[in-house]
Amino acid sequence: MASQYVRHTDEELFTLMSGGDKLAFAELYTRYRGRIYAYALRMLGDRDRANDVFQETFTRIYNRCRDHERLMSNVSAYIFTTARNICLNAIRNSKPVTAVEDYHEIVFQPSHENLELAELVKRSLELLPQHHKEAFILREYDGLSYQEISDITGQSLAAVKVHIFRAKEKLRKILSPYLEEA
């Protein structure tokens, strides 16, 4: 029964959800659950806090879409923006956490050789300013376009490009001694 929803676009699913279709919500949830959890985990660095943000994101989306009568043109940006806002509130309302889980730990088990590099990348990400870190994560880990990142963060396209460029520069500088050694 739910397989009929696989063929729908995100925007069509959102419209169906607005009409109270719970299976449409289930399909959207299935499409985005891994990416939203991974995003929250990378931003917050704590599984419990990431899980709270993850649950709050989908609760808000479900509750808001029922009252949403207009057409949604970019559901992906809407979902990520919702998750981003909840993450930013969580960051603002708590003391900083230094550990950041690596995305690859969620998707697959890294080989022993990659564990050290993954740990270095996690620590290096923590050294980036928040706006550079966020733009880098959305681009490199979530595969979003510059325009999608601009839509989600509310920053200009040029600012997003600069943030990502500077994040890569800083990471390259931080990691270069290790990479030269390897």
C-alpha cells in the first residue's frame, strides 16, 4: 500500500500530507530520516541531543503541514531548515560539545585505517566557525547544492560559497601535516 507513494515527488507528498494522508508523511519520513539524523548528529555531536532534534523536526513538520494550505515548492529545504533551526536553538541553549560524530559511522563501519583520519576530521570540524562548519556539512556530507544551502541558511549564494571555500582551506591546513605523513 505504501509503495504507491514511492513514485510521488516530495512536493506531492507534502500536499497529500496537508490533506491528512499519514502514509504520505511516512514516505517523506523514510526519505529524510537518515539525512536529518546524520545532520543533527554532526551539528550537535551528541546522539541523545541529535535524536531529540530529529524527533522534534518530524513532529513539527507533521503538525505544520496539516495547517499548511499553500503549495510547497522545495520540501527538502523546508525539512532541512526546520532541522537547522532546532539545532541552532539546541546549540544556543546548551554549552558547547566538542565531539562530532562522523557521518561515515552512520552510513557504514569504517575500516581500522580510516578511524584515525575520521577522528582527525571530527576534531578539525570543531575548530571551524559555526557558519563555515554548517555550510561545509550541508555541502560535503548531505550533498546539497550551494543554492539549497543558501535557501536553508538564509545567506546569500556568494556567502555560502565563501564559507565552504574557507572551511575547506582551514581543514586542508589543519590536516596537511597528517596527510603529508600518510
